[in-house]
Amino acid sequence: MRIQTDHFIDIQDRISGQIGALAEALPHCAIGQLVQGVDDIRCLARDNGFAAVEMLASRLESAVAAGGYRAAVLTYLDAMSDAVFAPRGPLPVAAQEAWLASVAMRLGH
């Protein structure tokens, strides 16, 4: 059990680190770097059962693709940082809606 816990914490730390690094690089990174960074986070989250992070990263990718993303990026990254600590596993629809509502509230919508 200890090995599983250590692996979980390692993945949690990797995801948090990637989110933090992307947030720090944001003012200087090109859109391609942003998209790749978010996709890397989404894939790592998906592969390791961090469904809330995966869903938020997917929505951020959609926001970036739609074009009006600059104001939303840090908000999504903040929510993703919080979501790293959410329970792992399948994400019920109500939980998805709650995470998205938290982003909307942070954006003032």
C-alpha cells in the first residue's frame, strides 16, 4: 500500500508542478506551448485517474481553441491546482458541474 501511496503522491506532485510551471511561463509562452502544456497535463491526469484535472484541462483546451482564452487561462490553472487534491476516479456529472461553476465564479460570470 505504501508504494501505491508514494506513486499517487509523485503523480500529484508532477501534475501540480506542471500546472505551476505553465502558470509561470504564461506571460512569455506562445499559444503552441500553452496548448502542448495543457495537453501534457490532461494526459497525465487521465492516465492516473485525476478526472477533475483532466476535465478542467479539456475545457481549457476548448477555451484556447475558441480564441478568447487569455483571461481564463490562469483561472483554469488555479482550478486545476485545486482539483489535484480532489478524490481520484470517475467524476460524476454533478461534480463536473461544480468544478465548472467554480471556474465561472472565479471569472465573475
